[in-house]
Amino acid sequence: MGPFMDTSRRTFLKGSAVLGAGLVVGFFIPSANRFAQAAAAPDAVFAPNAFLRIAPDGRVTVLLGHSEMGQGIWTGLSMLIAEELDADWSRIRVEHAPASAADYGLPAFGGMQITGGSTSTWMEFDRYRQAGAAARLMLVQAAAKRFNVAPSQVRTESGVVIAGDQRATYGELANEAGQLPAPDPASIKLKEARDWRIIGKPTQRLDTPQKITGQAKFGMDVQFDGLLTAMVARSPVFGGSVRSFDAEAALALPGVHKVVQVPTGIAVVADHYWAAKLGRDALKIDWDLGPNKGLDSLALLQSFRKLAATPGTPASQAGDVNTALGKAVKTVEAEYSVPYLAHAPMEPLNCTVRITPDQCEIWTGTQFQTLDQMIAAKITGLKPEQVVIHTEFLGGGFGRRANPTSDFVSEAVQVAKAAGAPVKTVWSREDDIRGGYYRSAFVHQARIGLGADGLPQAWKHVLVGQSIMAGTMLEATMVKDGIDKTSVEGVADSPYLTGLANHRVDLHSPQTGISVLWLRSVGHTHTAFVMESLIDELATAAGQDPVAYRRTLLKAHPRHLGVLNLAVEKANWKAPLPAGHALGVEVHESFGSYVAQVAEVSQDNLKIRVHRVVCAVDCGIAVNPASIAAQMESCITFGLGFTLHSKLTFKDGQVQQSNYHDYQVLRLNEMPVVEVHIVPSSDKPGGIGETGVPPTAPAVANAVFALTGQRLRELPLQLAGV
């Protein structure tokens, strides 16, 4: 990598398409002149790069290019900078950075600024440490000049630069360091792991105090003089449109200012939420429901089943699977299905927009700043750099706040433009559950042949479900030869299949008119459930213990085995259980991390009760073990919601569920005891925000089978009556 320099967006995007060996190509530190000018003022801050600044009082502010939505990256990424900076952790502060692909774009996403795919830590592990190390080197050079000693005689410790009996704080050196040229990367040495004093230590989250005191600002909290609130009436059926509308009753209500038509429907603009809601309720709209008014869940399921019985597009294949199946000693056939799912974040969607002749200002909790900028610029006729995005805390995202159309942001820009005023456009939870983006339903059909040893010798597998990448900007990279990688991940690349001489995985990607999107853990939400349930079925057919069976199949996969062995050890797999209790096990890799879970369940009439989940995780280097444990607990909670309850159904083209009462997530009284055990590792960090979700459903389903003998092949799990 060459010297740090200012770089154009075009150069950045071109260079950032590749990862260098160690550093992220495309990372740069702006030229020294920019900060030399800033340092002329007495209260100037030392800002050596786009990721941090040091104030004269010694406070270090980390500028986070990622969105904090509860996953803990405000803390984890700051730890990387603080480690190499040798900062005083008590002086670390964090802010969401401005939207800037040139500064904060990610190579894996084509240089776009986005938070998703559990990429934040593993993609930034080198870049953020490099930023901290570069700043430290400049402070050392400034101190050496002040102390009149060689830089080699200077050391740093907890925000202080020391040479013999001479000391200066980072804040005291900020002005001088800011006038130095940016260092050559070759002169920057990162710490050895043995010298880390922050990375790897359980660390309290930096955003916790703001959130428990109510000081944290979410998108819904944005308020300023002159701001109006809007709600939009949208078609009850996907693809519908407005024929005509009557706004007289809405406009007659106190607090309602305007009723305007936008591409997504009819917006009622009012003084506050309640006036906007009542105004929307009073609208009379004649809808053209369009081609999807006949959508029906049962009919969709049947059509998926018919497709699953036919050959699809091959996603992975080896050998002659049909011949091998014909020679099998025993054959296992099974069909699994999962429903459409909503993201259902706690904070409903919202976006505040203020448009002036030369600027569009946006306040929202978003996961996709670059796309938001581009779309807002197109709507307003401005340049992307004239779109200013204030990223607020997200009250849950799970992928919903990063979609290929920036739907809730683009709609809010349209509303503010039509209203001619600053407007906060708010969705109710019902709006989102009934008219948002969903995880697609899927049907899997598998036929597996076992040999005399009880192990699989042939595996034929067909998946049917909508592509989330088709028709989006990501189609070119994520859909190859008709295969959306996210549809088959966890099956086509499963360790159970990659070494199997005879296997074939086929995919059908039907179009239904329903908007689909990635949901926390993406394709693994359904593939882990199916694959790990099937492995349990094979173990039963072979008459073998499910743990021993997995150990045999995974003997060439040490990281899978490591978490599997740790989880069953901590769960006391062979120990006696209370009467009416049983255990189920699962192991799965996603996003570069490996997770095994053991679930303990019981039965209360036809209700499944999960008492305990023991989780082992190998995510490579554990930057903040406390955050990792919290994320595993969060993932298990999220996964249990759609394991036991969550399901979207369609009738006459409309979603039947509306809020948490009928689209249920896990309740507090259902929360099991969760134990998290982290495998010590020196491997590169993997993802953590999603990787604990996939194992939960199969672990519970396998435990239910062990308890009741019922093999439940459909989510959410539902016991059958005797």
C-alpha cells in the first residue's frame, strides 16, 4: 500500500474493490495541510484521519462510519483505535460519522457505506487499528520534537507521551501533532497480540449510559421548530396504486395541514403523529389493487412444493447422485418449510427530511447511508454530496433499514418535497409488518441415501424461495448462473456436502409479487434449520447418538468440532435431566464464525418450553467478549421468536398479521437461561451480530424430537395433538 493521501471517490471505489494483505485498500489519511490549517486555532482538534480526533482537553472522539443498532460496534470498533492509540479508555467518546463513501466505504460492498452482513469488525479490524496507530505515531513525533529527543526514546501510556521524566498528554500535543505530515504506512507498526491491553478484555459498552438515562437520540426522537409529522396511506396489496382519493374529511381535522400524493400513496402532513394518524384514517381512497390481489399463503406453499418436486438450477453438484441413491442401504426423504418473516424492530421506521435549494438534510436510523444519499439526490435534483445524513441510533434494524430501494428514506424525501416543509414521516408497526420487506418463505425437499455405516453416500436437495438479490444493484455480484448465493448458503457450501462424492443442490427462485429482503442471518435463517434437522434425522436412521454422528461427519472441520465439543461439554450432554426434559444439539458456520448450541426443552400440553440454551462460539479474535456474549443472547432471543411464534400469512393479497399481538416475538416470560462460552482463538475475527441466530431453531427442534418423538419440519414449531 502506498503513502496515505487524499483520494477521489472514483479512485477510492476503484481501489477499494480489493482487499490488500493486511490493510484495506482504499483506506487513506487526508493530507496534512487540511489539519495544519485547523490546528492554527487555540482550540483546534488533532484529526489525523477520518476515524478519530483528539481535543485539547484530551478527549478522543471516534467517528464511527457504521450504524449502532444494538450490536455493540460503538464500543468494539473504538477498542481497536484505542488499543493502537494507547488511549485512556475513560476519555473515549463516539459519534456517528457523516455519510461519506470516500471515507467510510467498505470494499466488500463496492465502496459503499453500509452496516450489514456482520462485517463491521472483521472488515475494520486492520483499518481502525491502523488509524489509531497512525495517530499515535504522529503524537510521538510531536513529543520527540518538543522534548528534543529521538522518537525511539518516547513511549506512550494511557493517553500520555513520556520521555524520561518529561510527560505530555495527547491533548497538550494535539496542536503540534496536527501540523505534522501524515506518516508513511511502512513506518506504522501494529501491536503484537501479546501486548494488547484493551482488545480481548470484556468492556462495558460506551452507548449504555446514554440509553439507560434516556439521553440517546433515535430517529423517532428528532424534533426541531417547524417540523411536521406525516403518515402515508399505502396500498393494502403489493403493487397496488391510487385510482382516486378524497381528503376533505382529513383536512377538516385539527392539526392537519396538507394531504399530498407521493409515489407510494397518500401522505397526511400534520402537527404531530396523532393528528397525522387520524387524518390518514379519515382518507377515502379508491385503490387499484393490481395483479397481486389474489396472493394466498396456502396457494403459494403448494406452488413451492410443486416446484421442489422438479429439477431446478444446480447450485452445487458432484458425482452421480441418482445412481448413488439407487445403491443406498437406507434412504431418508423429508420436506421442510419456513414462512415469510417480518423484521419487526422495536422502533418503527421513521425519517426526518428538510429540503432547501442547495441541501437535503436527513435524520434517521439507517444502515445504508450511500444508497440513501444517491436516491435522495435523484429525487431532489441535488448532488449526492449535497445530501447530509445524520445517522441516529437504530432501535433495531435486522436488515430492514438497509434495503435496495431505501424505501422509508426515499418516501420521506418525496413527502417533504411535496409538502414544501420539513417533515418526519413515521410508519406504525402495522404499516411495516403489513407493507414492508420480508424474509422469503422457503420449501426444501431432500432425499439422502445412507451406506452400510449409516453415513450419507448421496444427497439430493431442492430449495424453493424468492431471491432477495434479483432486480437489485447487487444482482450482478450475488447472482451467478441463476443462483442467488444467499438462497443456498448453508446448504450448497455445507461441510456435510462439500466432501460428499455424490450430491446435488438445486434452486428455484419464483417471483410472487411479495417484496423480500435479507433478515438477520439471511439464508442461514432457513438452511441451518433444515440441514441440522436432517443430520439429526440421519443419526436416528443410523441408530447413532446425534453428537457422535456429527463428530464423525465433521472430523475434517476442526472449528466446527471445537464449538460442538465445547457446547456439549458445558451442557453435560450425557447427564441425567429433570423428568420431561430433553436436549437437542446443532452446529453451524455463518459469516466466518462457528456456533454450536444445545437446547433443553420440555412440553406443557402442546406448548414447547425452552429452559436453557448453551452456546459455544468461535468468532476468531474476540475483540470484546462481553459484547460477543450479549450478541449471542440477542441472537438466541431473536431466533426463538421465529422458532416458536413468528409467521406471516397472506389472504386476498393482504398480510394478515399487524403487530406483536399476532406477529409474536419471544416474550420475557419465555426467555430461557442462556450460557455463552467463547473459544479462545487467534484467527481473524468473524461476524457476530447474526451468527447466533441460525443454530437456535434446529437445536430446539432436535430437542423436541428427543422429548416427544415428533419430527417437526415446519417453522414455527407446533406440536401435534395425540
